[in-house]
Amino acid sequence: MNDIEIIRCTAPDELYCRYDGQSEAQGAYIELDLQRSTLLADYDAQVDGGVPAAVYHGFERRYAVPVLTGEAANRVMEEIKPLAARVLADWEEVWDGNNMVARLGEDAQAAEDEIGEHLGLDYSGMGFETVFSDEDLVAQWDTDGAVNGHEAEEYNITAQTSDARLDEIAAEITRSLAECGESTVAVVHGLDEYLRGLRDELAAASD
């Protein structure tokens, strides 16, 4: 088996990213780098649908996944590692008339199909559900659904509350939300800004 290095996720919510002004989180993927012999999981940093040249030319193979927890992503990479090794063992770099590109052999193509099946990819918008459980997914909340408007009183937020204490409050709220469902990891888009806004309002009122 070709030696593949798995670059493991180190944070529970590593695959979650939602940019300001966007209505939902960025897509996530598992990537096999044919030239570096690595597997990693990440979120798509592009908002315009573009991809890096190495992806476009096939040297970095990306397989879509939902926003998995770091633990789930690491598990899935271990599961598909034997299939990824088959891809790595059966490709070549060729000139397509314009650029050097990666061309997969017959077994590599078959292995990629199996990776897609393992990840629940059917390319019809109906994937993932039968493959990943709620426990595998990062639970995503908007601020409006995560707060009740009384956080200043409940957590004794004042004009002097430090950033460190606000971070602790945000973590406590997030942990509570994670306990509401099957996922052990939750994120709340805009929660940090919301809590700092409460403090800023109190500071302005005291001037």
C-alpha cells in the first residue's frame, strides 16, 4: 500500500467556516494530494466557486463532505485511506495540450467511485444523509436562535467585562446548545459579536 500521510484535524469545529455576509457555511471536503501523498480535511475558502490550479488540473482530488466534526473527519480519512492508496498507485502526469494534468488509471477511477459511495456522494443533492449521523456533524446555529436577549443579566455582563470572560460565556452557551442534540460540537455564527455588542451598549449607556 502506498504510504499516505493523514493530516489530522486538531479542532472539533475545524471544518466550519461562515464568512460575514454569507447565509450559510462554506462547503467542506476531504482532499487527496497526489503529489504530496497526503489526505486532509478542510473547508472551501473560495466563495466564488473557483478552485486552485492544482485542483483544476487534478493533482489535488477533492471529495465533498458535510461540515463534519474533527473527530468524524479523522475517522473517515482513516476509512478511505486504502481507497486513496489505490488512487495514488495508479495515476500519471501528462500533457493535455495546454497544461500538465493528472490522469487516473482504470483502478484509480474505480477507487474514486468507491470513495464517492463511501461518502454518500450521488451528485443529485441527496447525498450524505444515509452515511453520516447527526453525531458526526457540527451543529450550526444562528445567533437569533441561540440567545434569549437576557444574557447580560444571566451572565452578569457589564461595561467592564473582559474579552476573555466573554469568550468563556460564548463557550458555555455553545456547550449548552451542543447538549440539546446528538452532535457533541456546536457553533453559533455571530455569537462573539453579539456578546461584545451587549458590553458596548452597557458602556455607551454609562457614559
